Amino acid sequence: MRNKCCRFLAGAVIAGLSLLGCDGSASAAGAEPITIGFAIAQSGWLENYDSAPFKAAVLKIDEINKAGGLLGHPLNYKVIDTKTDRERSASAGAELVRSGVKLLVVSCDYDFGAPAALAAQKAKIISMSLCAADPKMGAQGVGGYAFTANSAAQSEGIAIAEYAQKKLALKSTYVLEDTSIEYSKSGCAGFRAAWSKESGKDSILGNDVFKNDDPSIAAQITRLNSLPKKPDSVFVCSYTPGGASAIRQLRAAGINVPILGTTAMVDNYWLGAVPQLKDFYVPAFMSLYGDDPRPAMRTFVSEFKSRWGQPPVSSYSVLGYSLIEQWTYAVTKANSTDSDTVLAVMNGFNNQPFLVGPTTYRKDLHIQVNRPWLIMKVSDGSFRAVEMYQNQFTPDTKLLFRVGS
């Protein structure tokens, strides 16, 4: 999923690429190129989520070409701007499939990426979302040829719930759920399940809802403040800009307990909206601020900056890099770009090491459920890395698809 508020920070204009469509062509050197298609947003609010992982994917494509290509063939890429429009997503996906791409990369959100992925599914071509966190971006939603590079939103909620209980010693919580999109609803489902498992349902002192574009959550804050017993934490499952607005209003109302969030709230671009924020925690893929405990992540940030002239503005970027890693690794193992042959290799990944972390797929699940997270907190006006944490509770199929929720 991607956010609506950081267009002015996203560095969204992709150097040398047309907004309507483009070729990023490697020198052919006599071998027929292998082409990857990108049906992604290069305009509209979703651009702010798609831009950084797309640039990271291009970085990995460049590295592969410099090393001799894939199976001896140069990698090309074609991009069509979906303009953050579902119908445009479908037509862009279909156009790229007709052009003969071997892999179709789609947007960061299931609702906007699935229409393009369905075109690839119909043609039996593998598709991968840059960072959709909805498990329906896979066999049960789009179909067996669809994957996402991300972890399930439920595992975000689970990880931060467990961390808050086990590491921060928090005993009770209040859930404020953004019901605008599937991502935030899934994050809340995972959080409630994990919190209840550890501390019991009664330790969730209340649940309330809002929409991302609500200008005020004053009524929700009044209900929270009216509780006979006050929680020692608040979980806000949301994304920017609405999530930032909700956090600002909570703090302005004097609610100073730790606030827990989902991964869509990571990175510094929105912190100016909540001056002097502290005690805010999220699970993240990586840190962009020089303190990631994994040297390979710090190297990635440096190489991204060298390639694009600026560091990534979003830690979602690593998902785009590893998406290309995963597919090209499977192609190399299969010694073929045939989708069914590559699919069999990918469905056999079992904690396969990639930059983003160990990756496992099975035939009926094409999203991660217990990849380790980097816990981040806000301190002195910036997100700071705290420590790695891997959720102990693994969501089952019922929780992943919110059956009965």
C-alpha cells in the first residue's frame, strides 16, 4: 500500500522516463533482451509509494546487466503509468502482457495493483506487487501466478503487539482503526489477535474507527478519554496523511502513552506534522538513517544514492530491489524464463536469503508471514532503529483473510 501526502518529498519524477510509457533498455550486445513490465503509478497519490521501490528495482536491473545479464540476455524494462487509477491499471497490465514481458510488476496496493496482475494471471505470466500487504495479492485473490514482495499486514500488527508486550512491558491498549482500505483493516486484525493471545481480550480496553480523510477524530478521542480505565498504549492502524493527523490529534489532546503503528507510518517525511513526537513505534523493513544494524542495508542505501543522486525517501524501496532479486534468482535456478518453470522454483523458496530478509513461498501463499522486522521509534525528530524482532505468532489462513472478523 502507498500513501497520499508525501508527493513533494517523493522525488517522483523518474529521470529519463516518460510518464506515459518508457523503455529502460540495456545494450543488446547481440542477445535478445528479456523484458520486465512495470504497470505502476507515476502520478497520483500512489506514486509516492511506487516511486522508491521502482527505482530500487531499476538499480537491481542495472547490477544484473553490468554482471552480464540474465541467462546471458540483457534485461530491459517498460513502464506504463497507471495514474493511480484502477481501470488504467487493468489496461496498462494488458498492454504490457501483449508486448511480451516475462514478468509484470504492479503497484504497491492490492486495490490498485490487482487489476494489472489479473491481466498477467490470464496470460499465465508471473506478476509481483512492489509492496502490497494484502494476502489476496496471491493465489486466493488474483491467482497462482501473482506474488507480493511484502509481508502480510497482519504480521505487522502481530509484530508490534508482541514487541509492545514483551519488550516494552505494556499491559493494555486501545485500538484506533482506519477502515479506508484493506491494508489497515488487516493490520488491526493481526494486532488484536496477537494482543489477545498474550494478554487476553479484556486488556484491549476499546476499539474505535475512523476514515483516512476524516478531518477530525475529536469524537473518538472523547470516547477514549471517557474510559473508566485508561490504556497504557494506543494502536493506530493507518497510513499517511490520515494516520499522521490522528497521531497529532491524540498528542494534542494530552494522550501521551506510547503509540504503536503499522509499517505504512515509517520514514521521516511526515514527522513535521507532529512536532516533538516521541514514544511512537512501528515495525519496518529497514532504516534509511545510517543506523540499520545490517551492513547490507546500509550498502543498499549508498548504492541507491549513487544511482539516483539522492537516498531513498521510503524504506519500501528495498522491496523493489528484492522483488527483482527473487524473480531473477528463480529464473537462474530454472535456467528458463518460462512462467510455469519459474513458478515451481519460487513456490519452493524456504527462508531463501534475499536483501529484504528470508523469503518463503508455497503454492497457496505468496506473501511473507514471519519475516523479521526492524523495530523503529521516533526520537529527536527522526525515526531511529531499535532492534530486530521476529513475530512468534504466525497468522493462519483464517486470520490472513479475516474470516469471521
